[in-house]
Amino acid sequence: MDARVNFDVEFQEQPAVAAAPKIVARDVNVYYGDKHALKGVNVDIPERSVTAFIGPSGCGKSTFLRCINRMNDTIPICRVTGKITIAGEDIYDRSLDVVQLRARVGMVFQKPNPFPKSIFENIAYGPRIHGLARNNAELEEIVVSSLQRAGLFEEVKDRLNDSGTGLSGGQQQRLCIARAIAVAPEIILMDEPCSALDPIATARVEDLIDELRGDYTIVIVTHNMQQAARVSQRTAFFHLGELVEEGVTEAIFSTPSDRRTQDYITGRFG
């Protein structure tokens, strides 16, 4: 088959040595009542890299993303089977502290959701409740550092006491990324983080993702295939609750091994 599509993007360069898997999923199934939403997913997600989940709406990519920090636990009719480990630890072990898990696995949602608090308090909230700062000076250092890492500090340094909800959409999303970083996570999950943003704000968030991948394992759900090609090193294609294939991003987009992947990438469905 010939599935070559010109996305007019430069694919992310692969590391010389493949990174060890940070997240390992084996035979993961998700049920919403009687609906079998995710079927037997097996995947290894390498650390300190960006993995993109692509596929049509309702295919299971966001459902699987929410398995990685157990957000599905909040849905009463949801049941998850199989095994997911992070750095070798079973995250569905009954003895695991889910609050601590969600500190290790940060989440950035589709729509920016800053707290109705000041910019400073948006960032300080997590470190404060997790006891990451011994005093106000350390807390301020975490806030400033997180805003700097999110590329936002220079824009807001003179109004840290202003409400986070008063920022532009793109700034709010970077504030949410800074909030996730502030608790020193190992993994950052992003569910369509740019879908509500304009092209300039999107480009800034994409640049930020590229910068952060040196320190964090990032998993991003996106409908935008050009975005997946721009920001990720590996891509996983989901369809009808199945993980169809996963691999190096350039290979998935240029020579996919499954016809369904080719059909989706070339716009025949989705």
C-alpha cells in the first residue's frame, strides 16, 4: 500500500537509543455499564518523549488516557480490567494512593480550567496541599519556576495576584500546564489541549510541549494529525475501541501497517 501523505511538517527526530517504557499497558479493557469501550489495549509508552493518540471521535483514545491517572474511577458505571504500570508499579493496586498517583500524573484538559483564584494561587495550590514547600520562600520559588517553564512568567509577573480566569485562552492553558508542573509530576497527560485555542496560542503550546519532553513523559490526545506529526515521537491509532497500531510517528504517517490507519490518515473516514 502507498499511504504517503504530505503533511508539510518536520517529524520529530528519534533518540539514538530508544527510551525505556515509562508506562506499560497490558490487556486493558474499559466498560461503561454494558458498553465495551476499550478492548484489550497493549502498549509501551517511553519516558521523556511525546506519544500522540489519534483516531476518530469515540474511538477510545481519551478513555485510555483517563486510565493512566485513574480518572475513570470517578465514573460510577465504569469498570477497568487489565494492568497498567508506571515505572513498574501497578497503578490499579488496591494499596495505591490515588491522590499521590494524580500528583505523579498531571492532566491538562481540552478546555482551560484555571481555578477561580489568583494566578499565584493557581500554581501554589498543588505544592501547598502536597507539602512540597517548607516555607513561603520555597513556595514562591516553585510558582515562579513553574510559570517560567510554561513560558508564561514574563507575561504575568506583574499581576500574580490577578485572577487566572482573566487571562486569554492560550495563557489560561499555559497556566494549567504550569499548575500541572508545579507538583513535580513524572507524566503529563493532555486531552486535546489546543482545540479551543487560536493558531498563535496553539503554536506556543506546541513549542512548550517540545521543550517539556526532555523532563517529562507526555501523552497527548489530538484530532489534529498535523499536530501529532509536529509534536510527537510515537503515535498510536485507535479505532472502535481498539488500538490498531502504534509506532514511530513518521512510520505511522508514511507507511502504516494497517489499512484502517491509512484510510484515517488519508481522510477516507473520521
